[in-house]
Amino acid sequence: METRALKAEGAAGAVFLDLSAPGQKHRPLKRFRRYIENSDWDEKLLQRLNRVDSCTCALAAAASLYIIILSLFILY
């Protein structure tokens, strides 16, 4: 995998241009970064907020039930 970068200095400071081949696969971190920057994942999360809240409450209930059962076994 060959990647070249071009550094150009201008009025705004140093600018790096990626000159990699267009058909080249990107690294997973770079793909994740582009997904975060270019998609509307935060709006989708806000639309599904009720599901996130219910999953959080279910997880908290399961954890508290586990603690109660464990403490009963320890005490008796």
C-alpha cells in the first residue's frame, strides 16, 4: 500500500493533501473518522432516544437485581 502526501505552505498555514489511489482501501480508523464527520449518526441517535433510555433502564434494573441476590447469598 503506497500513500503519498504533499505538503504546501500558504497563507493559512501548512496543508497536507492525500494523494493515495482512489480505489485504495482506507484503514478502519480513517473510515470511522469519515463516517463520524460525514454522516448524521447523532440525529439518528436522538430519534432512537427512547430505545436507548429503555435499554439503559433495563441494564440498571438487571445490575441492581444481581446486587440484591448476591447480597442475600452473602448474608444467609
